[in-house]
Amino acid sequence: MATTEQKRDYYEVLGVDRSATRDQIKQAYRKLALQHHPDRNKAPDATAKFREIAEAYAVLSDDTKRREYDATGHAGVSQRWSADDLMRDFQFGDFFGGRFGDLFGTFGDVFGRRISRDQGMARGADLRYDLELTLEEAARGGDRLIQITRSEKCRDCKGSGAKAGTNPVSCPDCGGTGQKQHVQTGKGVRMVTLTSCAKCHGRGLFIEIPCPLCQGHGVEFTPHSLKAQIPPGVDDGMVVRLAGQGEPTVSGATSGDLLIRIHLRPHRSFQRQGDDLYTAVSISFAEAALGTKTSVPCLDGEAVKAAVPPGTQSGTALRLSGKGMPRLGGKGKGNLFMIVEVRTPTDLTPRQRELLEELAKLEAKRSQ
Ligand SMILES: [Zn+2]
Ligand SMILES: [Zn+2]
């Protein structure tokens, strides 16, 4: 970690006054973030700039963190929150169409790997949950009841991990701090690495006689149900993050997050590509030649009338705008493309055969 004195003032980074309102801060961030987003800005320092802007915003947009920063500056903030914790409740995706992919793709790269859970203050582990949705459910979004198994303080030892009637003792290896500090100095940068004490697993306490129910872990696993809000328009592979709904910790450090990965079931009549949907519509040979109006079923169960122009070839995609999937972030809907399939007539009646033969003769004459 570089010394905090090298950091620029967060207000200066965002170009706002110290008395700026939340909205002014948000606007300044949005403008700068779009300008320096590494997806758009190919300058070599764009990523570093973007990181600086995002960090400044993460702190100034959070009342508690902003107060701490106003009072104590960078030093106070970095003492209280790790770089990871500064960013954790912060929705970067909001300004980029709300795509969760941004949060876990591009932004994951920008901020580098999250600090390993085993280092420093052991934050609770993230939990993963796989949620399977139909295409209709993904389009609707809304609340889903999720069942997870999460650890809780052990009933017998109340989380201490020590056999009832005994108490954990201060860890002899780390003197009860739970951490071991390694300091390296080089090239004017002071590197401080904190690692969890191996003997007490960062708890600062050592258990002589472990609790038989939890084997000294202090936790037992219990089922929980919780409500997750699924935004309309989620796609396969996206991750919805519920902050603080992961594993709690015995030490009282921040709980982990619950990461809900979306899996979409294939649909019988719609294919999805981004916000667009594709569906096949079958029309007769005569309708394709003369043009027609056909009814197209949409994903929401309603049907819309669509005009098929005269002379439409089989395989043509006709666009029905605004009838696709909802765009994440609530900005309208994608398109529905109907793929026209022309049915070649079979089982002809004598009269149909007569007409088609006559048509064939006319066509043969025209092509002479
Ligand atoms: Zn126990
Ligand atoms: Zn220890």
C-alpha cells in the first residue's frame, strides 16, 4: 500500500466544492467516469484515472465515509476501511446501463483482484447461489425467495468455540491481535502487509477445549430464506449481488455478500440475443407472394399484428421495435424479430394443383 500522502484530495479529484451536495457529487462523478472509463478512453493512464475517480466517489457518496474523510482525511479513511471495503457497497454499474457484467467484468479488472479473505481483517466469505429463470421470469424481474445455508453463532458455545464452561484464552502467537504485520520499505514506499495469525485464524483467541457441537468453529450451519430483487432484463451469466447477505463472521467483521448467478432456461419459441428476441412465424406461399398481416405472439403472452410485405422471402427478419427484453436500468425494451418461414404447400386439392400449374406455365412464359 502506498503512503496516503501521495493521494489527491477526493474533492479535487471530482472537481467539486467541499460543500457540494450529493447530487453535485454524483453529476461530477458521472461526467468524469464516462470520460475516463477504460472502455472508451484508450489513454495509458485512463485506468488509473478512473480508479481514482471511482474511489473518490465511493467515499464522498457515502455519508459515513464522507464524514470520516472530512474529519481525518485519507489517513483516517484508510485506517478504517480497506481499499476493498471502500468499494464494496458501491454500484458502478448504475451509470453504464446498469449492466452487472460491468461490475464483474471491466470493473473487476480495473480494481484488480479483491483482497483475499484470509488477509488482514477477515471479512465473511461470499456465498454463491445459482438461480434458474425462464425467459418470461427474466423479463418480469421482481422478488424471488432464495433458500441458502448460512452459518450462525453456535447455540452451545454462543460463538466462542470453547466448550461450555470454559473460555478461549488470548492467543500466545499474536498476543491476541489476530494479525501479524510485515513491514517492508523500498523506493520511498512503505509496504505494510497484514496476515491473519495462523494459530488463532485471526480471532486473537485460542481455544484449549473446543466446543463439541461446532468443533471449535463457533458456528453452525442453518437454512435461511431471503428475498432477492431480480432486475427486469437480467441475462444468462449475470450476477446479482446482495451486500452483507453472505457468511457472517464470529469476530464481528463485515459479513460477506451473496452472489446470485442467473441461468436462463432455453425457451421453446424465443431465442435471445442481448435485449433482442427472435421468433419464427410461418406463412403460406401465397401470403409471402401477395403480402399479409399476421399475428405474432410476444413474450408477455400478448399478440401483435405485423405486416408482411408482398414478395417476402423465407428467412427474412422483420423487426417489431420495443417488443424485446426490457433493458436493464429501465430504459425501454429491445426488439422482437420475426423470422418469416414460408410454407411450401403440400397435399394439394385438384383445384389448387390446377392454379399452381397455370402459375408455373405463366412463369415459364415470362422467363422466355
Ligand atoms: Zn460451539
Ligand atoms: Zn493468534
